[in-house]
Amino acid sequence: MAKLRSDLIRYLPSVGAFLITAAYLATAYTYKPAPRAMPVLIGWSVLVLLGLDILSLSPTVMGRQLTAWLNPARNDQRRAGLVPHRQWIALGSLGALTLGFVLLGVLVACGLYVFLMAALFGRRSLLTALIAAAAVTCFVWLMFVQFLHVELYPGLLFVHVFHISE
Amino acid sequence: VFEGWLHGFQSLSSPHELLFLGLGVTVGLFVGVLPGLGGVATLALITPLTYGMSTVSSFALAGGVMGAVPMGGAITAILLNTPGHGANVVTCLDGYPLATQGKAGLAIGAAASSNAIGGLIGAITVLAVLPLANVLVFAVGPPEFFLLALLGLLLVATISRGRLLRSVISAGFGLMLATVGYSSVTGGARFTFGSDYLWNGIPITPPLIGMFAVAEMLNLMIKGGSVLNTQTSVKVTNVTSGLVESFRHWGTLLQGSLIGTFLGCIPGCGAAVSSFLSYSITARFSKDPESFGKGNIKGIIATEAAVNAKDGSTLIPTLALGVPGSAEMAVFMGILILHGMQPGPFMLIGHQTEIYSLIWAITASCFVASAIGLLLARPLSKVTAIDSQLLAPIVIVIAFAGSYAVDREVDNIIITAVFALFGYMSIRFDFPRIAMVMAMVLGGIALRSYEQSMMISNGSWSIFVTRPVCMVLVFCIIVGLLAPILLRRSGLRLARGDAARPLSRPEEVGDAKVKLSDG
């Protein structure tokens, strides 16, 4: 079971990239001949290369030869010591931050994210997390709003619910 | 020409610009000590901050960063065997053994003076060569630009040694992304899916911020701990002897600088390649090759001189031809575009003062960074001990805010997040990010020039082989295709020979405390 899982993870990026390229190619074919010429050329080239990459991952003689010739320094075990839950938290927090920026605006999301990440993920004391969050929010406000005169996005929530102008 | 130099110097010497230069140097030094971040991520991070600044101020800031990052990286490479970025890996080879012998100050002093002199030689070369580049305005057209971009794309494959296939795949993805948007040559929008935001193509800055600054921080956050896992006590003494040492070995210093200068002119030939080549040539032709890797000061001098000389000469293809000479330059092009400049031959005519101020800024930053680096060597090394759980969220939110500030588009934030995920996956599954970024930048040039060339020649490919500059470029492309095979053969010979130390992969150096960024 563990071997199957590790094999799946090994093939996943190349297969995923293959599918994305196939979708790109399918979309390219919906355009007129002149604009699609280059995308089609690029798409097919990448598909062939990804095919070779997938083949190089297989535990066959050809796979080993392809790896030796084209990717001798590849290291799929590079992240062997990775703790999966940390990865999901970090990636999930990135999604939450993006949503926060869009809904709550730049300044609120900045402070909230730093506070939560320092307190929950970094296991810092609430005071330390609060100080870090306040310092970063102040820095962003000073740097962008005061120094560079950039109006920071107030967030969809504040724009539409509280009618604060952009 | 001299008037241009003088104007550039004058515009940089106002207190306001010097302040930005100092800020850039300080940021560059601090970031330089953080493995992975390096010049590319820092430039990506400061790019949106330059919005609203004058062009010269932004160039002072960017030049300060570019000149200072290698010095910051050299300090931790010597003191802690922790290279700041790819090019500093070679500094570890002799720097850390010297530090363990109690000669850290000697090594840092040598690195500082080599950095400054290398930077100066690189800058002099640019100042001498750049005015001649005006001639290119009339010699270079769409076919030449297409071939130049193609040459750059071919060289992308050599960036990540040993990962040819995945480099080319990443470059392919970069090209795919470059096709997004409306094509003014063929007419019609491609892959915009009805979005106005994508009409002009994917903007370059948010993806760069996502793929380098944010992705690197995510990686650090997931790894946990601090950048440096163990606290090492360091001794920094004998610095003055180190400064003198570079001048004592002036031949090595000059050789390293010239190698860096030459390789910097070739698009795609990064600092890591320059430093590796300079080091291996110095070691190979030394009377005492066995001492290399055990604490030979010449190893540091050759490496550091090459790294900083490259910074200046990389500006030649970037500014004169619009082809980024390195990943840093690809990001720097974002700053140029942000300030309404289109890199290429015509930029040399319209923005001479700004260009010369940039060159002066890089030169000055090499000297200032070396001086500050010497003073701050010890406290700087402590930056690596900051807990990533605190450092990463702070850097990420600043990067996001900066990405929004580029053109006040909320979509920039989403693009940054998507590319951060893309960047992290690239790190995780070993797809070189640099190849994708270079291809994204070069892809736009290549596509546009190819389509224009086809229109000029009525669809005939002969246009690419009948013009004089095109013929030279085709020859360079053929050499570029054959070079990996020749290098592989010579590498095999080197491995069989009496090399003092294997120089096969950066990751093998030192205690492998850090994951080296492919940036």
C-alpha cells in the first residue's frame, strides 16, 4: 500500500502536467490556424517531453537509461523527511490568506495571517504573535500607503457590505 | 559617451538616491545570508515597492540589492558552510575549511575585496561595450530577436545541470504561459477565457513573486526550524590580511573577473556556472591543485570575483537586446517594464542616464556591500537563526501586498498564490523554476519576433539564415546544442583525472544543511 502511494506521488506531477498540457492543446485547436500555430507546436513538444519523463520514472531498463541520459541529477527522494501535515497546513494557509486578501483586504489579512501563523503554526505566545502582526501591518501601511501612496485593497466584504470605497 | 557616464553618476549621487542605494545594499546583505532567497527573490520582492519611485531611485535600490546579495551569501558560506545562493556554494569549498582553521577573517576579507574588484571589472566592461550596442539598433530585427530568444531558451537547459529533461519541460510550460493573451500580430486572443485581466498576457511580476519569494518561504515553513539548524560560534579576525591577499593573487583575481564578465554576456549562463567554471579553471591550472578544497585562498578569490563581475556584464544582453542574461535580470526586466521602459536596443538611446546610473549603482554597491559586510559579518550570520515560523509569514504577507501594489489588481494576488503553489510543487518535485521563468520572459519575445519574421518573409524560414547577424546566431545555437555533449565529455575526463575535489553537484557541498534554490 505504502509502495503504491509512493509510486502514485512519484508519477503525479508528470501525469498532472501531461493532463494540463493536453487541455492546453485541446483549447489551442479551437483557435484559427494562424494564432494556434505556435501554441500547437509548443503543446505537442511538451507532451512528448512529458511522455519521456513519465517513461523515465518507470522501473524499466529504458526508464533507467532515460534518467541517466536526460535527468541524472533528479532526486525524487529529496523531500523524504517531509512532514505531510505541515505541508497541508502551509498550503492551506496560503489559500486562506488569498481568500483573506480578497474578502478582508490587504491590511486586515496581513495582520490576521501573521498573528494566526505565529500563534498556531509557530507556537509563539499570544503577545509575541500580536506584536509581530502589529509590526508587519504597520510596516505594510507605512511602506505602501504612506511612503509609496498606494491605496491598499479594502476587501470585498468592506466594499460591498460596509460600502467603503475602493 | 563620457557625458552619459557623468550624467548617470550625477543622478545617482544625490542624497535621496544614495539613501536608496544604501537601503538596497542593506536588504541585499540581509537577504544574501538567507539560503534560497537570493537576488532573484529579493528583486521580485522589491519590484512592487519601486512603484511610485523615480526610475533612478528604483535602479539605485535594485542595483544595491544585486551587488550586495553575493557578499551576504559569501559571509555565511565561509562562516557557517551555508551558502546564500547557488553561486556561493563554491565559496564554501575553501571558505569553510579556512574558517575551521581559524582564518575566517582572512577568507571574508579576500571575498570582500574580490567581490569589489570583480564588480568593478564587470562594470568597466559594460561601460565600454554598451555604447557600441547602439549599432545593434540597425542590425537587429525580428529574425535576430527570435534567434536570440531561441539561443537563450537553449541555454536554459544548461542552467540546471543534470536535469535537462525537466528543465526543458519547465521551459515548455513557461512558453505555454507566454502564449496567453491577445496577439497583435496574428490577431485574436488566446487562452484568456473571457478575462480582461489576461488580455495583455500574464503579467510577469506576480508570477515571479509567487514562484520565488512565496514558494521559498512556504518551503522554509514546511521544513520547520530556522534557516540554520544549529548555532555555530564564529570567529572573525585577520580581515585586513584577507583584503591584501586578493591583490597578492592579482592574476587569479583578474582571471576570475574576466571569466565572470564573459559568461555574464551569455544569456542563461548564471552566477553558479561562472563560479564553478572560474574555480575549476583556477584549481586545474594551479601549481598546487591538491590544496583546493582544503582552504586555498585562491579558490575564494576566483569564485567571488567571477560572481560579481557577472552581475555587471549580464546587463549587456538584458539592456542592449532585451534578452535577460540571468534569472535576476529576468526579474529586473519587470522593474524596467514597470517604469515604462522596454529593454532592447532602443532603450539605449532613450534612457542613457538611467542605464548609467544603474551601472554605477551596481559598482558602488559592490564596494559598499564589501565594506558593510566586513563590519556586519558576525551579526549578519545570526539572521539565519530566525525561526522560519515567524520569518515566513512576514515575508509572505509583504510579498502579497507588494504583488497587489504592482498595478492595484486583486487578480495579482490570486496569480501570486497560484504561482506560489506552482513554485512549491516545482521545488518539491524537482522541476527547475528558473527555466520556466526564463521561458516566460523569452517566450513573449520569441513568439512576437517569430510571427513578425514570418510576416516579413511571407512565411519563408530562409529569413533566419540569410541575414549576417542571423548566421552568427545560428552558429551560436549550433554551438549551444553541441556544448553540453562536449562539456559532458570533458567532465568525464576531469572526473577520471586528478581533480582535487569533485565538482559535480552543488548539493554535495558541505553538510547539506540547506536546500539550494535553483534560483
